[in-house]
Amino acid sequence: MIEYNSILSEIQQLYLSDSTPWIIGFSGGKDSTTVLQMVFQALSKLPKKQLTKEIHIICNDTLVENPAIVEHSDKQLTKIEIAGKEQLFSSNPDLFKVAKLTPKLEDTFWVNLIGKGYPPPNRWFRWCTERLKINPTSDYIKHALQKNNNAIIVLGTRKAESTNRATSMEKYNEGNKLRNHRLPNVYVYAPIADLSNNEVWAYLLQVKNPWGTDNKELLRLYGFACDSGECPFFIETGTQSCGKSRFGCWVCTVVDRDKSMENFINNGKKWMETLLNFRNWLYEIRQQTYQYVPKYIESSVNFGPFFLRIRQEILDKLLNIQEHLSIKLISRDEIYYIHMLLEKESEGKVKKGLQKFIFELPDGKRVTTISDFNLLLTPRKRLGPIYLKKARLVESKKVSSAYMRSTRVMYYKA
Ligand code: SF4
């Protein structure tokens, strides 16, 4: 308990040391629950009149979170808001704020995957973390900075989570409790950096949760999901891949297998099988392209967005699943926006099958694409090295049936 007490005193000291608001990242997982619980515990021991600086609790909702986890964190957020305002900050409830952060419409997973044709993310092209997690958090912090000159982000990151994380935390720490964030005037504080996995669980199971939840529920959820890590709260690029931890998006294809969802299913959540099959299908069609490239151009081919027909197929399957399971998987706004993007690209759709489009770039070099739509008519700005606005279509012709089973636009130097 000595270790926990020293963290609690440090939290009190830092809270009282200035008027910089705290922004606490809450993911619903064990680490962020521990930090938030410790902040509650530490501040509740201070006289109410000393609680004069703002606390923001922010929770990222990527809109493609595992539905079972969303249910858990939504319940927590409601309880946290009530307890924070009524117990901790009863004399000034406006100082305690809870916010759920979601990506902008044009940045959501489905809009990018189906509307714009991005391939499902993998380790080398992980376009999602920034759009779904980092940008909404940065926007919130920037907004908070308009009122205050500084902000401190409080996170549940721990050195024991991964070697990478330990190294990056050491690099920034240099004996200070706060490290600089990439945004100016923003600092990061990680109170439980030195706790082990077991110490986190011991704390959660020994100390009563202050917002009235039973932490055994969280333990059960971990039991359902798996024994590996949670999706950490993301504030910047360069930290551990959230795709490695399996407490995040149900559509995540950064990992080969979603063991978390498999465990949910094995533990009785049979309805998740439909989601898992769909995720596995997305994973599969991402790889397929490599199989259908004719040998003579294989080494020079790169891959771009999905073909229109595949994007339409993804949307149809997703809507079917949504209807079948009666769970909201995609919003009406996303569907509307996706239709708009698909219609726009359909203006350049080839009549049947695929076509070879040869573009000339400003430096005279030529690039060939094989696609079921003319890329010059898409709202996207570039395809690999080609800035589409600067490209000129010089030729288009039908391609042989060898390409027909491909799923993504391919391009190579003509
Ligand atoms: S969990 Fe996977 S899909 Fe979700 S943001 Fe992280 S890497 Fe992307």
C-alpha cells in the first residue's frame, strides 16, 4: 500500500501546485480506471475549498469500438460524471467535465474505408489511429487551451506495458513528473508509470471504486476479452501501436487475428461471430491483391484504393449485419456521406470490368493504373506518387481478364 499512498500524495501535490487544468484520458480499461480512481481518491481527501482547478475526463469513441466495451465505458462515464459533480466538486460542479470524443464525419473508419477506398489498416499503413483517436483529442485540448494557457494530460500509461513504451517514457521523464507533449504548453503526467500489471489489479480489487461501480465487472470483461493489454489512450503518434492491444476497435485488421473477439465468443457472446467473420473478411480482401498481378509487372506494382464494386459490397454486408444484429454499427450521416462519395466516383466508372488508365505527370513520366473508375474523378488528392490534380489522362483501354479478380486499384510506371 506504501506505493499507492505515495502516488496519492504526489497527485495531491501536483493538483495543488498550480491552476493548470487536468485532462484525464479514460478508455474504460484497467490502467485508465486506476488513474481516475486514484485522482478521485486523492482529491477527496483534500478540503473542498482547495478543489479550484478544472478536471476534464475525456473518452475516445472511435465509433467502431467493440460493442461490449462501449456498453461498459458508457455506463462508467455516466457514473463518473455524477460522482465527480456531486461528491468531489459539489461546491463547484462546473469544474468537473466529462466528454466523449468522436472522429469528424470525414475521418470515420467507414467513410475512409468505403467512401474513400482506403484499405483496412495494417502495421505499415495504420491511417486510423490519427483520424479516430489522436485528432479528436488534440482538437479538444486545443479548445481547452483557448481558455487556459496550459494543460496537463493525465494518462494511465505504464512502463510495464511494453519495452517500447518504457523506453519512450524514460526518454521524456528525466526525473520530472511531467513531460512535454508535442502541442505547445501541454504536459503529460503518468502517475502509475511504475506500477506492474499485478499492482494495478491489486489496487482495483482492494480499493472501493469511488463512482460506485464494481471493479470485478472490469475483471470479468478482461476475462471475456483476453489476458493481453488494453487499447491505450492515444494522444500522439509514435507511441505503442494500439493495434497490438486487443481492447479496441472490432474492425481492427492491424493484428492477424482478433483474439479478444474470439475470446468473447468462446465465453458465450456468440452473436459476435458475425462481427468477427466480417472483420476476417476485411483482413482477407486486403491481402488478395497480391495474388492476381501478372508476373511480368509484379515487382513494380503498387496498390491504391479499393475498387468501387468492393466498396459497395462492404457497405451492403455491413448494413445487412447491422439489420440482422440490431446493433448500430454505422450512422445515417456516414451512410449518406459514403453514398455521396461513391456517386461522385461512379461518374468515372468504366462500363464493365476494369480499365487501364495511363496518366502523364508534369515531369513527363507516365503512370498506368488499373481500376474500375477513372481516378481523376475522385475527391482524393493523390495516389502514391501521383498528385491527381496534376495528372493528365492520355489513354484508357480495356484490360485482360487476368486482373479481374483483383480488389484494389494497382498502379505502376508505364
Ligand atoms: S484499434 Fe486498430 S483500427 Fe482501431 S484505431 Fe487502433 S489500429 Fe486503428
